[in-house]
Amino acid sequence: MRVGLGFDHRPQGTAEAIVQVVHGAVVEALTGAAGLEAEASGAAPDSEAEGRDLREAVRLIERHNYQVVNLDITLVADGSPSISHLSGLRDELAGAIHVAPANVSVKQAPRTAWLEADGGVAAIAITLLNQIADLDALHASIRSGG
């Protein structure tokens, strides 16, 4: 088992920026846990590219026989996302990383002083990966939902 930690920040706390920082932090956590950060693509400027980077990171770790066990995200922002928005984000991430939504936690912490100056938003992600020796077992697990 391997643990990865990711962090990302954007200067503005828009809905698009929230998705970008979460995806950026998750990509960093996934590739870092697998020791594959050098193989992952760089940060992308828009949310569509961020989604591709997340899918690419998942494909990369799965090619190296890693499977996500769980993912925990803390979003640092004030008042921007609603509970339903965070729940939708959790469900989207669970699908992207091939785990049940119960294995993904997305919570919000109040914005800190260093983010208040620019109205920014940040995300911290931590993940636990398990290396699967048998690639067929990994694919069967993904098909069965976790």
C-alpha cells in the first residue's frame, strides 16, 4: 500500500476553479503515491483539460497495477460550494477513479488568511493505493464497482 498527498491552488474561488484545484490535487496525490509523477502530464489551464489529466493519471496508475483504495479531499474556501455541489463532485471523482462513492470524502474547511488576500481556493488530497499483482483481478474489481 502507498499513500499520496496532493495540493493545488487557484487565485480565484469560482466554481470552475474549485473543480480545477480538486482535480489537480487528486492527480498529484495519485501519481505521487504510485511514484509516477515524472510520467504524469503537467497542470492544465482549464477544467476540460484537468478532467483529461485525471483520466490519464488513473490510466497511468492502473497500467502500473495500482488501484485506489480511498481518496480524501479537503477544499479550502469560504462559502463557494454547496453541500450538493460537494456531493456531486464526490460522485464524479468516484467514477473517475473507479471506486464506490463511499470511498471518497470531499469536505470543506474555512479559507485561511493566506487565501483571503486573493479570494483564492485550494484543495488538499490524500489517497491510499494498493498494488494488484494480478492485472486481471484489477480489471474484474473495476468492472464490479470496487
